[in-house]
Amino acid sequence: MSGCFKVHVYRPWLAKPGCLGHRGWPRRTPRKANRLVRPFENVVTRPPRVQLLGLLPAILKPCGPACAQPFTNRNVEALRDEEWRETPAFVLENADRAHRIAEDLFRDFGDRVRIEVVGLDSPRGVWLGLRHRVGKGFAVIVDGRDVFRDPRDYDPVKGAVSRALSNRTLPA
């Protein structure tokens, strides 16, 4: 047995200075936050996040008609058709743009990007709209940095996603 252990078990005040930790108790192994970590070793990076932000129909939202179905006793197709008839034209245009951009991103980048559809009428959407000064239109936000308001062309979005991917560190 080591000398530190023998002394601090019976009389911790007699233990050697190197054997005691905080408040005179025996030293334990260092906490995880205190361990030396080599930077950028085995770093797993998350894919860039592309947020499609705008006023969107509920059919694009995660819950949408599936949550409404038990309360209305109607099938999902009938709810979707009713929503498409009652939705204003600019909201349908936003949905169409979001759908086209998402398809292009999946085609070009696959699972290397995370796509989030965020409605401006949600708490997160209100916060993102204020933060990036989106207003009532449609916007594409790449990695929280590059904001494209009412994008008519896909090429700038594709360039921003490519830059975000190239800035990521590769796992070792």
C-alpha cells in the first residue's frame, strides 16, 4: 500500500501535501473537465444546418394533419385538400420554394446537410425572423450565418452550403 493511503485513512491531517485534494480529503481522479484533451482529435462534426424559414402551410410542419386527424375524424387526404383550398397564394408559393430548395439540397448534398423547415408562426420562427430580419417573406439560413431572403435562384444557397461543408474539420 502507498504511504498516502495509509496515512489519510487514519489521520488525514498527517498525509503528505501531494496526497490530499480540496479541503483535506484524499485526491480523486480528475474530473472530466479538468483532463487534458488534445484539440481536434477524433472530432465528429455535425453537418451544416439549412433552415427554410417562412409562413408555411401546416402540411409541411412535423405534426400537421396527423395531429388534427383524431380530433376531426377525417382522413389525412381530406385535411390536406381542405388546407390547400383555404391557404393564401403567397403561403403556397413559400411552400413550393421550400420544397424545391429541399429537393435540390438532397440531390446535391444528400445526408451531409440537415434541413429544418421552420414556420414564422412558431416561437423558434419568430426568434429567427427577428434575429435575421426576415419579415413576412421567405428565407434560407445556412449555418446561422448566411441568410438569403426570398431566394429566386438556388446557386447562392448551394455555394453557401458548399462553403459550410468545406469549413468543417474532417474526423481523424
